[in-house]
Amino acid sequence: MTNIFNCRSLLSPILLGAGLCITISTSVSAGEFPAPTFITMKLEKTVEKFPNQTVWKGGPNMLYNSVTPDGKLLFATSPSTGSVYVFNTKTGSTKSIIKAGKAPKGVKISPNGKYAYISNEASATISVIKIKTLKVIDTIKVKEKPHNVRFHNNGKIAYVTLQGGAGLGVIDTTKRKMTHIIPLPGLTGPHNMDLSPDGNTAFVRDIVNNVAVLDIKTEKVKKIIKVGTGHAGIDVLPDGRYVVTGAIGDKVVSIIDPVSMSVIKQIDVGTGPHGVRASKNSRWIYVTVTAENKVVVIDAQSLEIVKKIDTGKFPFWVAVRGNA
């Protein structure tokens, strides 16, 4: 494997865009990142933009992130400060720091690119940010420990994982109100979720070692799938071929066949895999390995690891333009 020396630019808090240049040995290739990819570094207080691994200075405890459909802005949560950082993706500069609720965790952008929904875990609310003004325009009351949101493709409904145990909250995005809760028997603390490309099936990851397969129309759980230990992200490839989830208390990424609703392979990526996201063309799968400070790239055709890339401390979440 050939090493390529990249320059990671750590942005100065005063002169953004200029600053310390840290030379690292890695093997990043633009071929494996067909669209801009953004990874939060929880302990580094930064965001790294791939494939060039430019480093943007953020705030304490950078956690979840989400990029707008036009690719111009990146939102990243800082739960310890109760804030959301908004970055200009072209320059890496901080465009705004927005106060949300208590302990904001997940952030998702609406399909039309007009709103960002922030899950405030400690205040049991969703902050609604209007992207045009970068202001909080509404607060939606939900149930205990909302963790992350996933919009339906039509944008009319949003689903929020209620890690306190209630299930999956259903939000009417026009009324900005939670209408009801879908129970998820078999799960312990719904953590993250994703939808099939047709929007008819939800895959919900809990904090233990389970994934629930939920029929959206009937609101019934079809199956509980056992995966690796601990909480993690979950992603349905844009082409719907696989569902992928990590396991922060384990070393494996589980590859699920959505048709048979079973794990077809577990890939040892290293200790503490959490964030998972596929490239927009479904060719590559990116995994943040939290305890080893690496991003692992998996070939989605062979289901083999092709790269292990050194990063900052505690890579946590992955946002990819083109894969909400």
C-alpha cells in the first residue's frame, strides 16, 4: 500500500483558513471519496473533510453532523456547550454557532434543505433551525432522550429515536408536532435509524446489540436482528443493497441483507466502530473506529477492508453529501 503525504490544515480561531500544517502519513485516495465527506473528531474538537483531510476547528465535544443537500453548509453538534456549529464547507470557516437545547446530539437536514432538526437529549425537545437565517424558529416537545432524527423522503414526516425507551417518535413537519410514538418491542434504547430507499422500512439500532426492522405502513416490528455489542450508527446504502451498523463496544461492523433480514457478514474493523455511512454511489462504506483514531474504508462490492486512514482523536460521525 502506497503512502501519500497529506497536509492537514488546523484552522486558527482568529485567522480561519490559515494556521498549523501537520504532515501525516496516510493512504487517502480521492477515488474512494466521490463526494465530500465530513467526520467529527470528538476529542480533537474538530471536523475533518475528506479526501484531503483538511481540519476545521470546531467546539468542545464535536459529535453528530449533517451536510445540506447543496453541500454548502455542515452542521455539527456540541452537546457540552448546548450548541450547533455551522461550517462553510468551501472555506472551513465557522459561519455561526447556534444555541439549541440541553445536550444536543443528532442533527439532520430536511430533504428540501430548508431546516435542520436538532435532537436535544437532556431537554426532550427538537430544535428547528431555519437554514436561511440560521435561527431557531421552533421547539418540538418529544419524549425522554431524543437521540437522532431521520426525515422521510417526502419531508412531511420525521422520525426521532427516543433513547429513553418510548420507541420511535413520529413528527408532522408541517405542524411541527410529535403526533404519536411507535413502540419498538425487543429494543433497549432506540439510538439511531435509517430508512430503505422507498421509505417503507425503518432499521432502528439500539444501545445494546439489536436492530429492529420496522414496517412503516403498519408500524409493526417485523424482526429483531442481533448485531455487535454497544450503540452505533446505522446506514442503508443508497441503492438499498445492504444495511450497515457499527458496535462501539465491539470490533465489528455488521452487514445486513434487507431482504432476508439477517447478518450476512461481520467485518473486524478495530476497537469501537460507531459512525457508518456509504458513499453516494453505494461503492464505499466509511466507518469511524473511535478507540484507534482511524477511518476504515470498506469496498461494498467485495465487503473487504481496503483502507485504514489515520485521523484526529475519537472520530465519531460521518456525513456524506448525497447520502442523507
